[in-house]
Amino acid sequence: MRKTRIVILQSPNKPPLSTLLILTMLMASRFSLSRSLHPLLKHSPTKTKTPFCHLTPKHLYKSHSCPLWSSSFSFCLQSLQYRNHKSRTTSLSFSTCSSLSPPMADVSVEANPLLQDFEFPPFDAVKAEHVRPGIRALLKQLESDLEELEKTVEPSWPKLVEPLEKIVDRLTVVWGMINHLKSVKDTTELRSAIEEVQPEKVKFQLRLGQSKPIYTAFKAIQESPEWHSLSEARKRIVESQIKEAVLNGVSLEDDKRDQFNKIEQELEKLSQKFSENVLDATKKFEKLITDKKEIEGLPATALGLAAQTAVSKGHENATAENGPWVITLDAPSFMSVMQHARNRALREEIYRAYITRASSGDLDNTPLIDQILKLRLEKAKLLGYNNYAEVSMVTKMATVDKAIELLEKLRTASWDPAVQDMEDLKAFSKGQGASEANDLSNWDISFWSERLRESKYDINEEELRPYFSLPKVMDGLFNLAKTLFGIDIEPADGLATVWNNDVRFYRVKDSSGSPIAYFYFDPYSRPSEKRGGAWMDEVVARSRVLSRNGVGARLPIAHMVCNQTPPVGDKPSLMTFREVETVFHEFGHALQHMLTKQDEGLVAGIRNVEWDAVELPSQFMENWCYHRDTLMSIAKHYETGESLPEDVYKKLLAARTFRAGSLSLRQIKFASLDLELHTNYVPGGSESIYDVDQRVSKKTQVIPSLPEDRFLCGFSHIFAGGYAAGYYSYKWAEVLSADAFSAFEDAGLDDSKVWQWKGLSRTGL
């Protein structure tokens, strides 16, 4: 059945994906489904640490963000040390200084950590004052390298692709460092520095992306007699480079190219500002509570976090028991109020604050959204497309029509179950004597859903927290990875410097004990400096060309960032089951990046995988949270070591489809709104973006959005991330991941000997 659904979802000109192909991709084969986005013009807020959120035009590599899939707004988003790094020369090393041309004479390499020759980025050493001189020196050198390449370019791998990869990689790694720090350790000074040099960086990206000599050389390779003898990976590189060059304006006439470049510069600036406004608006809101009656119902973990936050705000004597308590819009705090606060007025206040983030005053994202949509449409027209969604789909598996068709099928299938979900909530809340039972509003849904779930399945998510401590969850996740992929993951703290003391560093080894990858894991919420959500991104990619010693490939490094509940007092981080799923999700992304065997750097790991396929590994890994042996291996009481009771596991399994129709509609609403804004919406027309939101909501929400809902002002996925006209990818890939996991179900999940790693090459099954 699942395989049949995949056939339905394929584009007409593409063959159905078999389970073998899906699993081969998941296991990071030598050549996987590709996301053909120009490596140069894609950038992303990188993240570090365990689990895994991509590439988009004009942004170097973009991170893989967790979807907004929860029913309650859960997202899925010094000098000595770096000198020591410089001295290491393992196969992992890469040089950010040695390129095609010699180091710049007027740049002090020793003085700027961005220009060091390092194995692992010196995250602890990079400061705002390094950004301007470091990026400018780097761009000056890369400009020289590009000019040299254009003079000497030939349609061959050594004379075209290898020097191009070196240029692309240097910018990706260095810019990725500072952009990552902006996401996890934000400061006004760092923002200002990045904002100042960003136009210069974009100018170089455009210069490279529109290089006629490079474009012509790639075309010559494609048209040469040797084309058919190239490996599939190399063909993918050539095809994607040609495609992206066209999307980057290489074929535009001078005036139109100038206009295109101005649009790209402005879009980069607007997206950056959008993200900053969301972070600032989230940080700006805080509610001080001194009367415990106002937060009745909040569990001990939430009270402890609220008191801990109060201490950080200057209330030195705050305690979980006696307060005062500070509520914020950061996910752990917000979620606790929406799910557990009996004070309906408090829920309403926090809900309204959340859905109106970044929608007023100096932080208002409304004009930014209007301008972003206007410029995206102009860009599409310049490139010869009817709308921006058509541009987006050029580098995806789907077409606009197929994506819309999928969403409508899912909407139709989800509507009646969602209506029944609401009737169940009304009946239950009425039975509990709730005065609002006949008029449930948006701030009531999560609260009564939790109460109904507790009643129906006898499961209290807060009472489950002690069974999901972060150390145990990670141990179980790593054991699962060993079983599935034959890898060992061990702590390597101290080998690489980190940006916060909570960040962990890990080494990944193959079955012979040889290192094959590394990753950082940044698990906890830090609302004062870290953006919300969960995501994975690359630090460096696997690459033969960038091998230091010329023997083995440079090994991939990833980082995984979450925003889960931090430790409170002397307790470890005790996770909700939703947070456990998020960790598994992001780790799936990280595995795809780290387990690649592909040595061609431009298509290794998460690079050049179609965006609507990249969520396959992440959603595949989520399935294992419900696998009995896996769950029991991570669900150990943090104090007693007691395993999760068998009956509780069965209840969790039974509750998996609880309110499935409502949760599905929520994702369909986001995806449909995204496509509507990027296909039919006319910027400056009679209908506002909020009119579109309301119109889409009527078809995708059983309870309509509030008239004052400004969710769009916080929809970073499509306005500050890589999901513009691509949010449907979560549902598209969900079908693919279901097909992949069904292969394990068919083999027999009760017998791990059937599906565990047997030493097979990761180049195939």
C-alpha cells in the first residue's frame, strides 16, 4: 500500500522509487537522490551536535529544520586551542587558507581564526571583530582564484570541477561558521558585522554562479563523447551546475542580470532581517508570575524551568515551589503553558502573544513578507517562469501540480477525522465541567487534548519525563545506529572547541574502528542567544579533492541543534516524548550526511539531494521511537534505572494515531499556505497575505484562525529558510519514509537479526 502511494506521488516523467533505492539513499550510498541546488548559492544557518532542516539559491548550504508538526506549536528550529588545531594533519583536515592562489600578503593569518588552517572550526575563538576583515580577505582571495580559474578553465574534472569545489568549499565553511554562531550565540555585534559584509558575499556568489566560462565548460562536458563514461555522481554534478547556473541568471542579458542581482541582494537582506525579528520578538516577551494559583497545573519540570528563567532575569531567590516564575515564548515554556495551565486566561494571553510575534512595531515582519513575495515573483518572471513555485520545483522531485494534488488528497482524507477529533474534545471537556466546552478556542485545544489523551490512554507525558533522560536517549539512539549501520559513536569532547559548555562532540567509527565522521550536539534551549527550532547542518562535507594527505577523503562533520528542556537543578534533561522524536529526526539527517561514501564533494552527504526527498531519513528514524526494543533501551528511569513498564509502552503505541487527522491538517495548512503564496498570490493586490491565510485556514482548520492571527510573521521556514514553495516536502517525504520503514516491517521488526547490520557496503544493500 505504501509503495503504491509512492507511485502516485512521482512526477510523470520519473520512475517510481523502489524500497531498495530509498534504503540505499538512507544508508548514504555512493550516489543518492540528489537535491540539485548550486552549492555556491546556498547557505544555511549551520548547527552543531547530534541529530540533524538545506540548500537554496543564494544561500550556500541550508540547514534541515524540524517541521512545525506538533499540535501545540512544537518545532519539529582560545587562540591556543585553534593554533593546536592548525598543527594537526589527519585526513579530516581542511585548509581555509591554501587555495589556488597564495595567502594574501596584507592579511595576518595568525590573527584571524576565520583564516586559520584548521581541522575543526575554532568556534570558541571567532568573535564579531573577526568577521569584517576575515570575510573581506577571504572574498578577495576567492575572487583572485575565480579569475584564475576562468582564465585556465577546460572542460575536464581537474581543470574545472576540482578547483571550483575548492572555491565553493572555502566560502561554505567559513561563512557557515559565522552564520552558525549567529544562530546559536547571537549578539548585536555579530549581527552588525555579518550584515555589513553580507552584500559583498552575495556579490561574489552571484559572480561565481553567473560565470560564463564555467557554465560553458560544464556544457562542453555534457556534450562531449566522454559524457556517457562519467560516473552517475559526476553526471549529477554537471547537470545540477548547468541547471543552477540558469536559475542563477547566467543566461540573462546585462540589464536583466543587473536587476536579478539586485533582487538577490535584497532577498538575502530581507530573509536575514526576518529571522532576527522573530528571535528578538521571542526574546522580548516575558511574563512574571508571583501567584502560584495563576500557573496551577504546570508540572514540576515546567515550574523549575520558569523559576530558573526568573533567576536569569534577576530574581535571585526564585524557586520552583515559591516562585517567582517567568514564562517566555521559547518552546519548552510556551508548550508547558498551552498543554498544562488550568488558567484559561493565561493560556489565551500566551497563545495570542505567540501568534502575533514579530507583527508590530520595529519588529514587524509584515512589510518584509510583502517585499519578499514581490521580489520572488519578479525573480521568477525574469527567469521565464509564471511564479516562484515553478522556480522552486525545478530542483525538486515534484511539480507544482503534483504537490497540490498530494496536499488535496491528504486534506480530504484528514478532514472528517479532524472534525471527529474536535467533537471528541468538546464531549470530553463538557464531561469535565468545562465552561468553554461548547466554544473551544485555539488556546484550549492543546490543553484539552492532553487531558483527553491522559484519560483515554492513561498516559501523562510529564510523568513519562523521568524515563527519558537525555543521556539514556542518546545511548539508545547510538546503539540503534550501530545495529542498523554498523557504526560506533563515542564521545570526543576536547578534540574540537565548542561555542557553549553544553555542546558535546562525538566521533563516528566504522566496524573496523576507523573514524568516518564527527558531529556536534547542542541540545538545550537558550532563548537569550539561540534561535528556536531544531535543525541539522553540515560543518564540512566528505571530499576527495579536499583531502590533506591525498590518501583518504576529508571526513564529514555535522552539527545537530535542538531546543529542548534544559537540566533543572541537579537533574539531567528530562525529555518529553515529542523531544525524543525530534532528536531521532535530526539524527536521521545527520546520518545521511555522515555515512556517505561519496568522495565527490559536490554531491556528498546532504548535498544535491532533492529537497522533497531530504526528509526521508529523518522521518524514517522517527519510526524507531515506537519500536519496542529501541524504546525500551532508551526509556530508563533516571534515578532507579527501571525500564518503562510494558503496559505504558503499549499505551504509547496505541496513542500514536491520537488526533492524527488534526495533526495532518495542521501540516497541510502550512504547506498549502506556502504554495498559495508562491503561486496565486499577487503582491500589492486586493488580497493581503493575511486574507490568504484566512482563506486557506477555512479549508484546513476545523477551528478557524483568529482574525488577528499573524503566524506568517514567524514562519521562518519559508521566509528565512529553505522551504519557500517547498514546505509540502514534509508530507511528500513522509510517504517515502513510510515505504522505507515498511521494508523493515515486512522483514520482521521482532527479529533484529533479519535487519541488523551485516557488514554490507554502504554503497548498496
